[in-house]
Amino acid sequence: MGKKYLGRNINMFLVLMIIVCVGSIVIISTYYNYRYQIISNSHNEIAKDLKNKTKILENTQNELKNLKTTYAQTSTDVKKYDELYLGKVTELESTQEKLTKLKVSYAKSQEELIIKVNALSAEQRKTSNLEHDLANVRSDLSKAKKIIDKCQDGLRGDSEDEDACLDYNN
């Protein structure tokens, strides 16, 4: 009877241990399944977030490439415009030097012109005076011709006024 009791209790103990082990395995499996789902969901969210951030990073990298290209183009343009600017500055300086020389030349020409205009005015006054003197001389010559004509007429006996030659000489 002792064996039957022990055989029965051992079997019951063994069944109870099996039930406890199976229950523990089920509870642990359920717990780990629940934790796995939480971790899996968290992993999926992180994976989605990572994909979004990867897309954002790719877009940012593309924008960076575009900005680098634009920067390179802008740098090239700036260098080109700097060279053009330096060329224009050199050209401007050369033109300013020419302008300064032309201003000096213009001032000298203007001074020479004033001197020549003054000389021309003086010559014109001299010419005017000479023309006036010439007119006076012609007038005197005309008067002298008339007197000579009268004197010649007087010497020939044609003129009534023989004393006209004598009056002129006095």
C-alpha cells in the first residue's frame, strides 16, 4: 500500500510539476511574446522613423550637392566678375589718365587760343587803324589829285583860279 500511495503521489507530484512547468512556459512565452510585440512595434516605428530620416538625409544631401554646384558656379562667376572688375578698373585708370592729359592739353590749347584771339584782336585793331589811315590817305590823295588837277588846269590856262595851287602850298 505504501507503494501505491507513493506511486500515486509521485505521479501526482510529477503531473503537478509538469503542469507548473507547462504553465510557466506558457506564461513566460506569453510575456515574451507580448514584450516581443512591443519591441517589434517599437522597432517598426524606429525603422519607419529611420526611413523617413534617411529620406530627409538623402534630400538634404541632394540639396547640399545642388548648393555645392550653385556655390561652385557662383564662385566661378565671382572670380570672372572680379577679373572683369579689375580689367575695368585698369581701363578706367587708363581712361582717367588720358582724360587728365586731355584736360591739360585742352587748358593749354585754350590758353593758346586766348592768346591768339587777343593777338588777332590786336591785329584787327591795327588793320582797322590802318584801314582808317588808308581811308584818310586816300581822302588826302583825292584832295591832292583835285588840287593837282586844278594846278595843272591853272598852268595850262584853263582854270580861272590860278592861285589855287598857291593856296594849297601855304
